Amino acid sequence: MTGETSSPYLFVYSGKRAFIAGVADDNGYGWAIAKALAAAGAEILVGTWVPALNIFETSLRRGKFDNSCRLPNGSLMEISKVYPLDAVYDTPEDVPEDVKTNKRYAGSSNWTVTEVAESVKNDFGSIDILVHSLANGPEVTKLLLETSRRGYLGAISASSYSFVSLLQYFLPIMNPGGASVSLTYIASERTIPGYGGGMSSAKAALQSDTRVLAFEAGRKGQIRVNTISAGPLGSRAAKAIGFIEKMIDYSYSNAPLQKELLADEVSNTAAFLVSPRASAVIGSVVFMDNGLNTLGLAIDSPTLSA
């Protein structure tokens, strides 16, 4: 559910430009963050995974997202440009031949991280906000003990190093005083059985990298870096885990506030973190999970009622 909460940051971003990496449909956190920033006056650019690009752009053109594009003032969110992006690859030389010839990549070009950064520079000159909403674990349904080296490193590459890469190549075109935010998950700090394939390690790396990148980007470009540890959302991407609905039910049953976590709540927090109002918030992990992270005991456990 997105678009229902009026943004408290309206017009804070007038004249600012945001690039959101990882928007491929209208029901994930990336989409919600794009809407929150658009409602606050920012110009929106998005990076969409190449195999999902055609469906996403077709849906946009045909108005299939019009309802979810609706902003609090009644207007539709405008996306100035959609860029094909596969953040697993930094340069064209990194792309293996089987990917180059894959029909899902046919018709798209300039989609590695360096190429996208250069395209954005050529098209718009600079950006103020960089959002990382990317994660993928090719073996996420496997136990860590059953995860291959390739699957483990694939999760790290797509889910955490991709943030390092994006910030590395976008930093030169980010205006001083800008900000970047990513999305992490409590599995980085707590054991979540079933969240496998190295994804917990990838999220832990993302949080550690957030602290280091906050220092380096702050010193080098006056850019603030933070991450949001968001609770479970029933997005299409999250369904790859295999038990997202059970995770949502568990969160509802055990969190201090028993309510549905809305994408809008996470997106409004992201909008705050990249705004001047959060000018001293740097290198932080901000929990947005109705307080579930504070619990050390599952209160709905049958053993407690025995």
C-alpha cells in the first residue's frame, strides 16, 4: 500500500534530482521512495533491472501504474527517465558473453554502473539524491550450509557491493550536500531461518559499508550516507524468499505495535534521511519495523502458553 500518506516534507526537494536504483514495479520500497521524493518536489530518475525494463516501461506507457502513481496533491508522479541498469556489472568489460547474448538483454545498451552514471551526467549533469533499493540472492531459499560459493558471492555482489559501486561512480556527479540511502534487513544482525543463500551476510556487509561510505563520501563529496532496516513487505521481489507472508504475520504478532507496516512509512523515513532536516544523521541504521528489532523473544511462541 503506497501513496495514502501525505508527505510531511512537501517542497523540501524543489529543484533537486534523485536517482533511485532498483525500481521494476509499483509495489516495492523503491517505488514508494520515488513517490515520496516526487511528492516533495524532486525530479525522479530510476534505474530498472534490464530483464524487467520492457514490462516496466510498457506498464508506465499504458497507464497501468496510474493509480499507484497518484501523489497526495492528486497529480501523477512523473519519471523523467528510466535507465536500464544491472548493478552487478561495473563496466562493459565485466559482462560475460552469455549475458551479452542473453535475449533478455537484447535491445538495451549502456546498462552497467559506469555507463549509467555517465548517461545521467550527459542527460542531466548532476543529481542530489542516490537511493539503493537493490537485492538479489540467487540461492536465497537455500540454507547457508548448502549455499555455493557462487551463490554466496552473487548475493554479496548484487545486494551490497552494488551500493559501493553506485556510490563510487555517482559520487562525482552528486552535488555537495546531497545524500544517499539504502535498504537493509534485520537478518544482518539476527538469525532469520530461511533467509539464506548468503543474504544475511550481504545485509551485514551493507550495514558495515554504510558506516565506511558515510565517512569516505562525507569527506570526499560532502554526501551523507545512511541505511534503513525495513520490516517485511509483500512485494513481488520479496516473494522470492518463499515465506514472506509468514514473516509479515510474525512481525504483526510480535512487534510492539501490532499493525501493518506500510511502504509509505519507510519511504517517508527515506525522504527525511536524504533531506536537509537530517543534516547531522550520518552512517546510521534506522529501524522501520514497528519495533520488532527490539524483541529478544517471540511472544506468540506456543511454549509461552504451555
